[in-house]
Amino acid sequence: MRKTITLQEFIMDAQAEFPFVSGQLTRLLTDLGVAAKIVNHQVNRAGLAGILGEAGSENAHNEAQQKLDVFADRTFMRILTAGKSVAGIGSEEQEDYILCGDQGKSGKYVVMIDPLDGSSNVDVNVSIGTIFSILRRVTPMGEALSDQDFLQRGTEQVVAGYILYGSSTMLVYTTGSGVNGFTLDPAVGEFFLSHPKMQFPETGSIYSINDALLSEANPATQRFIAGCREAPELGFKSRYIGSLVTDFHRNLIKGGIYLYPSTKSNPNGKLRLCYECAPLAFLALQAGGAAEDDLGSILGKLPENLHQRSPFYVGSVHLIQGLRSCWMENQ
Ligand code: AHG
Ligand code: MN
Ligand code: MN
């Protein structure tokens, strides 16, 4: 019988293989797994919130019931702050970054997070996710963190991953040596390794874009999508859920390309560089896929601010190459 490996065992084995990996990172990854289970539990109860929340709409701690993305944000903040390995957190839900204990003077790592991605899908019971990115602090230990600790290139990521709250709940992450996916068994409350060494198929037949943006999108994107549509022999399918994590995950398994383009009214697109594009780009490259913005590398971009937006194209290498050819034709 095949041995089942839990997320915790997997993290510990990885630490043993790389003696230079500190216990702090192991602790941090473990904490992310714990927070994922708490948020998952709440996500699963989302449809009941209106019924169970009727009595004054307060939870067990006498707090007013929160929207799920605030709940997710608070949960990750609380658990990561308590763990001592995180010096600071940049979150989609917070205007400015948060310094953890002692003004961020201790703790080796900085976390960037989209606590709940695709949250407009919560009300209609469609899969949503969490995206996270872990960076090493740049400021020496013992000093207060500054902007430069948060505004780092994607190439500096130590870990990137996501949690997908879907028909099953999965945690998928990379530490820079491949991508592994774990599925939560709700009966025992453990993540088990279910998708070892995930790989983007080299090509695929899925394109994912918000079709309503197309008339406004840059000409390369327009040409690429027209090419997919005008060649029925290629068998392209359009699939767009509107939860980035979910669209990314499907394309990673089946092969495809996700596009959130620059448009006339939004030259930087919509998605955020630090906690949406960069972590998914790192995962894509680690899984043998590719990721770009209008000009080239996503991972090489130095963010100017925490919530900076970026056009984003990610998926199977052949499809990204096809898109790149459309940019060339344009010049
Ligand atoms: P978030 O819920 O974190 O704000 O992210 C929403 C994002 C992403 O998940 C999704 O792919 C995209 O917005 C959808 O945007 P459109 O509705 O413009 O297609
Ligand atoms: Mn998001
Ligand atoms: Mn979000």
C-alpha cells in the first residue's frame, strides 16, 4: 500500500534534506496550514451565515459577523503574528503593511497575502482561494522593517502558494524545487500529499479571460484570442470562473492560459503584483509553465507600492509563446 504523507511530514522531511533551512520557515508553513483549515471551515459555512448569524449577528466572541474576506484576513494575521517567524505582513485587505511583534525587529520572513481571492464568488457558492508569498527580510534583524522588505522582486520569493477552497480544499506550494499539492481530508483535519511534482502541460486548449474586456484590451491580446477562436481545428475552449486561484489551478492541471490584460482604461490591468501575480508566476515557472506582463518577466518587476497592479498572462509555455508572438507582430 502507498504511504500517505501529511503536509506536516512533508515540511519536516524538506527541512531535514536542507539543513540550512531554518525551523522558522517550517513553523511558518505549518501555521499557514493551520490558518487554511480555520478559513476553510468558515468558507464551508458561508451559506449558513445568514441563518446562524440571526441572533444579533454576533459570533461567539461577541464580535459583529464579518465578511469572509475580513475574517480570512484576521485569521491569517492572528496566526502568522503569533508564530514569531514573521516580521511583517502585506495584505490586500490592509492599506499599509503590518509589523508583527516588536515593530518587526525579529522574525526572518515577510508574508504577502491575498486572504480571500475571488470573494465576489462567495455568495454564489463558487470556489475561492488564498494566495501567499514569503520573502526573506532585507533589513537586518533587530532593526524595524521598512518599505524595501516588502517591495522585493518576485525572484526573491522563498515560498509561494495558494489554498483552494473548492469541491475539495487544497494547499499547493513551492519552495523553489517543484510544486506539490495537498488535499484536505475533512474527516481527520489533515492535508495529504495528493499532487506531487505538479507540472503545467506544455500546451493546452483552454483560454481564460474576462470576455467583456476584450474590445478594450491591448492589440496583442485581441489578436491572440482571435487566433484561438478562428481556428476550430485547434479545439480551444473558453473557461473563466472569475476566481484567479481557481482559473490558475484548472489550467495548471489541464493546460491553458489565463489572461488579465492591460486595457485602454486600465493600462496596468487589475491584478496585484505582490500578492496575486508574483506568487502565481513563481508557481507557474516551478511547474514548467510561464508568466509575463506586457513587457516580459513578472518575477523581475520591482514593485513601487504594496498594491501595485500589473497585466498578467500565465499558463502553459506554448500558449505564452503564442501570445508573445502576437506582441512581436505588434511592434
Ligand atoms: P479579489 O477577490 O481578491 O479582489 O480578486 C478578484 C480578482 C481575481 O480573483 C479574478 O480573477 C478577477 O478579480 C476577476 O476580475 P473580473 O471580474 O474583472 O473578471
Ligand atoms: Mn484576488
Ligand atoms: Mn482578495
